[in-house]
Amino acid sequence: MSMELILADEEATLALGRRLAEVLPDGLVAFLHGDLGAGKTTFARAFLKALGVGERVKSPTYSLVEGYDIGERRAFHLDLYRIADPGELEWLGLDSLSEPGAIVLVEWPERGQGALPPVDLELYFRHDGMGRVVGFQPRSEAGRRLVQALGL
Ligand code: ADP
Ligand code: MG
């Protein structure tokens, strides 16, 4: 992975979430990879709060998807860990994920293959001693611009 950041402690993960929210121009589909405990939800919480989500950002571990209205914008946070087959996602009615301008964060995206909108940016979280490392892989023009805006 060419673009990596060391996240020495939880605060660094939170700061990255806030920073991404700051530079986000409009919509985004981001896939959050990494083992259990790698920091995906921590990052997602800080990002969504910084975007302006007023209510508590719950982990979608059991609900699979949580949706938020942020002014005119819609944000979705998915955790597909408990999905056995991408077909199960049909029941969730995920059409709105593909709305222009939607902000979509997906934990365990490999379990939703084929049922998710095209990804702009993939983040790869991993343990590194007591801390974490995150790698960035842009997958669209918007994703490349974001990574640039982050100064990576
Ligand atoms: P995931 O959603 O990937 O399973 P979580 O975001 O729930 O993981 O994080 C698990 C734990 O890791 C939390 O207790 C969180 O405080 C901690 N954590 C997050 N980022 C870091 C970091 N950079 N260094 C150390 N601990 C972290
Ligand atoms: Mg999680």
C-alpha cells in the first residue's frame, strides 16, 4: 500500500475521521477493511459526528445499516460482518445508497459484494503494536481528489 498513515492511538483515528469530514466535497462511498478491533467503527463515528450527525452514532453490528439525515445530506453506515450471503442485503432496501450525494461507509464490504454502490475510496485498517495503521486506496476520481485533499 503506497499511502499509509500511522494511527498511534485512538485520538489519531478520531482525528482522521474529523479530517476526512472537513475535506469531503459532497458524496462518498468508502469501504472500511480490517479485522475486528482495527478501528473501523471508531473512525466512522468521528467522521459522521464531524459531518454533523447530532444523535449518537451506534455501531450497526446488529442492524447492519444505520441511516442519518445531515441537513440535505444522507449518510449510511453499514457493518456487514454478520452477513453470510450478499443476497441478504436485498431485504434491507439499499437503493438509497446509490443516490447522488449519499455518504456511505461500509465495514466488511467484501461480504456485500455485488450489492453495494461503486466505491470511491478503500481504507485498510490494521493493528500495529498498541496502535493502528491505515492504508488508502482510491478507486475513483473523487477518491483520488480526496486523498490529495488529505495531503497523503
Ligand atoms: P472495528 O470497528 O474495526 O471492529 P473499533 O473501532 O470498534 O474496531 O475499535 C476497537 C478498539 O480500538 C476501540 O476500543 C478503540 O478505542 C481502539 N482504537 C481505535 N483506534 C485506535 C488506535 N489508533 N490505537 C489504539 N487503539 C485504537
Ligand atoms: Mg466495527
